[in-house]
Amino acid sequence: MNKTAITAAQILPVLADRWSPRSYDTNHEVTSHELLSILEAARWAPSANNSQPWRFSVLKRGDALHTAVAAEGLSGFNQAWAPNASVLIVVSIKTLTADGKENHSAPYDAGLAVANLVTQAHELGLHAHQIGGFIPEAIKSILELDEDLRPIVVVAVGKVAPAEQLEGPAYEREIQPRTRFELDEIVLHGKP
Ligand SMILES: Cc1cc2nc3c(=O)[nH]c(=O)nc-3n(C[C@H](O)[C@H](O)[C@H](O)COP(=O)(O)O)c2cc1C
């Protein structure tokens, strides 16, 4: 099963090799050092005005908050696979700036932090899978998040397991090669 990106020019190996599995080792535990490393990678992302509007809730498999989010916070198909990962990291954004105005760049900034986080996870030999299919109100309530915090994504992080652990369409998706639009389709002006 080759998941490495096919690219027209060389890119960083970690960027080419990173992918989002759904089959996770249910016995694996992420170490404190690994968690520190991926959170530091996120922390050092750039943000507009250095506002750093991201907040992280690290829920380890087996902990009460993990159990609650796994049971009530994930939508549909995500409930079947994501709780098997070693941790679920809920990423929330501060929706307001220091002077109480809406922080329009917060989602963009948080995306940069999560990109760092998932890339660092892969560099450590772990895998990460971002999840937009979650129930924000349920997660907000379970984690007792402040009013101005909005959960923006959940990231499953853990050790990848054989695809055969999955069944049906999930298995089929797991073994597919990764695809992207061609550069011709996404570079509107100035394609090299
Ligand atoms: C913001 C965001 C939300 C996503 N939501 C889900 C989701 O709810 N369930 C899921 O299985 N995958 C989800 N994904 C994973 C994408 O489907 C995946 O990243 C994409 O197909 C590219 O595959 P790759 O990461 O292996 O390159 C999400 C990814 C992102 C960035």
C-alpha cells in the first residue's frame, strides 16, 4: 500500500508521505514526549498579529472525556474508527480578539497550527487524521469550553494498524492511492 504523493518536483519527504488513516492500533499509547512535540509544533505556527487563537484539548483513549467525546461528539462514520486512535485532540479557536471583535483570521491560523501538528506527528512515526464531522455543541458542553471558544476540528493521532482491521467501504478507502487535482487545475495564473 503506497501512500506517497506523486509530485512534479521533490517536496519534503514528511509532506509527501503524510496521510490520514482510519485503521489505528487500539493498544498503542502516545508518550508525553510525543504529545509535547506535536503541541510545540502547533504552538510555533504563525498567526495574524501573533494572536495564536488556537486552544487544544488532548483526550487520551480510556479517559472519561475521551469516552464522552467518542460516544456523543463525533458524527456518523467517524464514531466507528476515530476512538481507536490513541488520542483525540479537539482544536478550538478563540472567536474574539482582545478588544472583543470577531477574529476573522482565527480559522486560518488554527489550520496552520493543525498542519504543523499533523506533520510533526508523521515525522515522529505517528499518524494523524483530521475530522470535521463532529457535533460542536456536544463537544463544547462535554469540555465545558468558554463561550468565546469554538471547536473547529478534531484530530485523531495514533499508530497506524493494518488496513484489514477495517471492513467494507472503510477498508476500500484505506487502501486507495491518495489523489489530488493536477496543478493545471489549481494554479490559475503563472504555472511554472
Ligand atoms: C478540515 C478537515 C476535515 C475532515 N473531516 C473528515 C471527517 O470528518 N472524516 C474523515 O474520515 N476524514 C476527514 N478528513 C480527512 C480528509 O478526507 C483527508 O485529509 C483527505 O481525503 C486527503 O487525504 P490524506 O490526508 O490522506 O492526504 C478531513 C480533513 C480535513 C482537513
